[in-house]
Amino acid sequence: MLSALILVPLFGAALIGFWPSSISGKFARTLALVFASITFLWSVVIAIQFNPTQASQQFAESLSWIDALGLNYNLGVDGLSLPLLVLNGLLTGIAIYSSDESLQRPKFYYSLILLLSAGVTGAFLAQDLLLFFLFYELELIPLYLLIAIWGGARRGYAATKFLIYTAVSGILILASFLGMVWLSGGSNFALANLNATTLPLATQLLLLAGILVGFGIKMPLVPFHTWLPDAHVEASTPISVLLAGVLLKLGTYGLLRFGMNLLPEAWSYVTPWLAIWAVVSVLYGASCAIAQTDMKKMVAYSSIGHMGYVLLAAAAATPLSVLGAVLQMISHGLISALLFLLVGVVYKKAGSRDLEVLQGLLNPERGMPVIGSLMVLGVMASAGIPGMVGFISEFIVFRGSFPVFPVETLLCMIGTGLTAVYFLILMNRAYFGRLSAQVTNLPRVYWSDRLPSVILAVLIVIFGIQPNWLIRWTEPTITAMSSVQHVVATVALDKAKVTRD
């Protein structure tokens, strides 16, 4: 069942890419959308058959691959990866649907998107360290090409910067994975057989440092964040949707799965520093967003702050905070995708994203009242207004983290207030007031342009009102992971007290 989630988009990418003759952009998009829809619906089928009371991996698949390297094809899904799989399928379909029918080289474009989706899915499903790394690197080249070929004026610079940062991330992660397996005496890279807790604490800390920096680049966290605003600004709208909605979650997922879960003792020693790191990322990202005049760059910097909430929750490592971290990953995926879609519609119709140029877009007669209304909903959700999924995810993060890191949690809560500030600036400048003379005679916005945003807005409200529909799938797995972390942290604390005595 799980292999189909990888093979279907791979087959679609090959079919479209090697189509024997030239095809129109509309036909290529329709064909890609069919394969993306099949993948998404299959992920929903898996979610329906998933047992939410079971904390361990389900639908496991195992196949011997390269024995000499200790590499096996091991797949599995649990409460941590299942929501991300469904989110990836949904946003891939939305990105394909939102793509321009008249773009150049459509066969290559849609093949890359499907290949990107297969790589992300494989990374979330992999139960083998080396297999995860292969899928993690697989998504690198498609995204680089999608930015470098179909991006903006500085696309070459942004794509190269992304490539270099992500390559460094992969090197650090691979080095840590190899160290965990070889130094612990493991015979293969299977997660089920790995026991890195037997290593000396100093070795664990060194390995954890590679994981933290490697996945910190991907999230991204300050000071490894500089590739993200450039990539977002130069990428097309559908690629920004995938980048913010799904690809950043590979970093947060990796921290939880391979950092907190595999090296709990080392994790317990560095959590105070991680909490401080989270505060810096949250406040820095929010401060930079306030200073932006480009709508897309403002939304990009907001992602840095919201990923900081995930790091704070992971540092606290309580069952409630880690549950909030997973919800924050899902809510940010939905909200950021909505915001980038709306900014893309504005740029397509008005020809600008500059807040110094745009004004009065909520004008009911000559503006974009529906797009503006959806933007109001999106920024409210991002700012954590009750009734939206952003509120419940941030509330659970703060509630679970406060008993462990009260000062850091309060400082991160300031970031929520700053989120309201910079999005209020965006709304006030671009949507309220008299319609700017520079963007008059706006083209009509059709419902085909609005449909993806409406779908995401509905989900944001539904999960904000009924978050248990998300929590029930994740809670058993997160509780089990956090319980192990709590036991190890308690033992480490006792050891430290004995040493001092």
C-alpha cells in the first residue's frame, strides 16, 4: 500500500516526461493532476484504514536491497508521518492545478513536480536511515530545476543558493547517520535495529549537532535561513506552495524522528539551548517580516518564525508540546499555502507584490473582494485567532512548553503578536483604502483561480473548530515518543546529581 504512494507519481513523471510527442500545457497539467489525485486519494484510503490507537509503524513493507551496504527498502507509517503524507498529496494536487497552462516546457515541469512529490513521500515513509537520505536528496534536484528554469529574474542565484545550502544539510545528516550506525555497531541502517543510546554522551552530542544543523538548514532556522526568502521570491507560486507547505516539514520531521527519538539523552542536555534558538528564530523572523514591502517575502519570513514554534515544542519534549509541534506543521502547511496562493493571484492580476504600489484591493467593484476576504482569513489564522487551526496548534505548543521553558515560551508568544503586526501592515497597505491608480482595470478573477484557496480556507476553519480530527491520528505515537524522552531525561538528570554529589 505504501509503495503505491511513491510509484504512482514516479510512473506519472516518467509517462509525462517521455511522452513520444509534444503535448499542450493543458493536457500535461490534466495528466499530472490525475496522477496527483490518485496519490492523494490513496493516502486518504490509508488514513481511513490506519489504526489511530496504535503507536507503532503500520502497513510496514520490507525488502532486502543492497546487503553489502546494509541498505534495505523498509517503509512504514505512524501518527507522526501520516498527516504529512496526506498534506503532501493535497498540496501537490493544488500546486499542479494552480500552474499556468501556458508555461514553457510543460512535460518537464510536471514531471519534476511529480518526482518531487515522490521524493517527499518516500522520506516520510522511510524506516531506514540510508533510504531516508536517498529520498531526502531526491527532492533536491527537481526543486532546484523548478526554481532555476521557471523562476523570476534572479532565479539562477536563488536556485544555486538553495542547492548549496541543501547539499550541506544532506552532508551533515548523512555523516550523523553513518556515525550512529557504525559507532553503535549496527549491521544495517534500519531504524528498528538502531540503538545509539549506548554511545558515550560526547559522541551522541556530536552526532546530534550534525542532525540539528542539517535539519535546521531545511526548516530553516536562524542563521541558516537566508536561502528561504530568495527561493520563495524567485519561485513561481505553485513551487512556493510546495516549498513552504511540505518541504520545510522535512526539517521539522527529521528533528523529531531522528534527533529527539534516536538520541534522547543528548537531546535532554541541549534542550535549554534549543529553546533559546527557537526564541531567536521566532523574533528574528517576525522582525524581518515587519520590514518587508514585498508581500511574498513577508510571508516567507513568517515561515521562519512559525518553524521556531516547532523547535520550542520539540525542546520541551512533553507529550502536549510535541503534539502541538505536529499540529503546527500541518497548520503552517495549510496556512502558508493559502497565503502564497493569494499573493500569487494578486501578482498575476495586478502585476505587482509591492506594498508601496498596491492599495484598495478589497474594493467591491473594481478590486478583488473575494481574494481580499480569503486573505483576511489567512492572516487571522497565521496570527492565531481562535476558530482557526493556527490558534489551536500554537496554543497547544505554548501550553505544553510553558511548564518546561516559561520564559522562552512567553518570548515566543510575543512572536504571535508580531505576526498580527506585520500582517496588519500587509492588509492595511494592500487591501484597504482607495484603489491605487497604478493597479486600476484589474482583470477578472475567476472561480478557477479561487478554488484552491477556498479549499484550503475551509480546511483551516474545519480543523480550527474540530482539531480532534487531526489529534486522534497523532496522539498515541507522540505520547510514546515523549514518554521515552521523559524517562531518558529523568535518568540523565539523576546521573548528573550523583556526579555533583
